[in-house]
Amino acid sequence: MYVHRVRCTSCGFVFAGYLDNLGDGTGEVSCPKCEAKVVQALPPHYVEQVPISGREAPAHHSHASHHPGLYAQPKRQPRLDLKDLLRVGYRPAKAFESLYLSTDLQRGLSLVLVFSLLSAVAGVVFTAGMGEIFGYDSEDAMLLGFRGFASWMATLFAFLVFAVVASMVAKSVYGGRGERGSTIALVGYCFPAYVLVNIALIAILSFGFNGLELDEALSWGSPDQAQASWAAAALVAVALVGLIWLVWIVSWAIGVSNDISRSEGVLTAIIAAIAAGLVYVVAGAAIRLPVGLSP
């Protein structure tokens, strides 16, 4: 039967849950924080209840919670937590456990809107400065602006595809919670890191290949070849480190919002990234997008 207050005799955690009737006037339930068995007297005049849909008895759990006690806690008043936003980059587990209780869909999407716009503007600015290298006409401001807008819309849609697919895979494949809103919100807090890597890459492209023309690569002298080699090496290094960093923090965001392990979060992120990448493939085939990480 369902009771509103159970105190764990091992860790002292107080929670609500279903007691399994042991037949001697007591009921048993597993503590969501320490997973210890708690035996408690059943209330007087109790009535046997049929568990609501979605409730799992202790023996039916596909896996123990990877974040014990987190999901039994009440959520706090939603706010934009800048401290946890910074902590995402170096302590993602603690940051996302805190954000799960303190943020919401609106805050997560607000971060995505602001930073995706910043990324699109940076892509247009750098592309305009590299018109000779990549064949863009920097004087055609309207066309370049339209491509920047298309890149921004593609980024927003790809983000939503990524988060929705991640929540679906986490639930259907790994038996996770499948909380779509929480997944979008927490992955949204990863987006500033994505933009940071994006800007770093296009900055290397802009300054590393400054003064070089790719269509005349065969006629480059030794100084030009050395410049291109160093720029290419820096580009690959930053892209590799940035990719590993992004997968690391995004896997924690997916893991916390869906209660799956970090390895499952990594695999889920890879599958979701493939789905989101299809958005850029389609958009890039239709419109030549500005330079950046996404295309």
C-alpha cells in the first residue's frame, strides 16, 4: 500500500512509497537513497491497493538507481543557475544533479536560444572574413545573413532532435526514466560548451589560415606550408579534445535526467548525435551554411 512517510532505518532518509505487505502487520520497501530494506508497521485499518501504472515493485527494477535519492526529492523553484552552468564544464555529475532539481524546460531552452544565436553570428562574421578562402562573397550581406539565419534554425531543430531522441533511447533501450522535458533542460545547459568549441574551431580556421588561398595550395611556399600544417594540427587537436569534452558532459546530462549509467549515456549521446547530424546534412544540401562546427 502507498504511504506518505517512510523513514529509512539505515540512512535516515524520509520518502514516500509503496509498502509490500509481509502478512504480519508490517510492510517492506527499498530506500531510494541507500537501497536498504525498510520494514514499517502498516497503518491501522489499511486497505490493500492496486499499484498505479508505472510503479515497479522492488523485484521488478531493471537496475538500481544511479543517483539514489535524487528523484524522490521535491523540485525547487526554477531558476537560471549560473554557478552550476560553470560547474558543468568540470564537475558535470554534481552540476546536473543540482540542476535536475532547480531548473526547468524554459531555462534550458533560453540558454539554447541565446547561445545558438551567438554561434550563428560568430559563424557569419568569421565566414565573411574568410570569403577568399572558402569562396563566399563577403559583399553579399543579404545572402550571408540568410545563410546565418538558416544555420541558426538548423541548430535549434537539431538540438531538439538530439534531446528527444536521447530521452527515447534512454527509456526504450536502457530502461531509463525517459523524461523528455528534463533531458531538454539539462542538455540545454551543455549548449554553451558546444558554442565555445564551435567558436574555438572557427577562430583557428580564421587566424590559422589567414592570408592563404586553398585553390592555390600547390603553389604555396615553405612558410605557407608550415602555417597550414600548424593550423591543421591545432584544428584537429582542438576538435578532438572538444569532442571528448562534449560527449563527457552531455553523457552526464542524459544520465542524470533519465537515470542511466554514464556508459549508457555515452552510447545514447552518440545515437542522438547521428540523428541530429542528419538535420545538418539535409540543411547543408539545401543551403550553403556558414563556417562552423555544426555543418
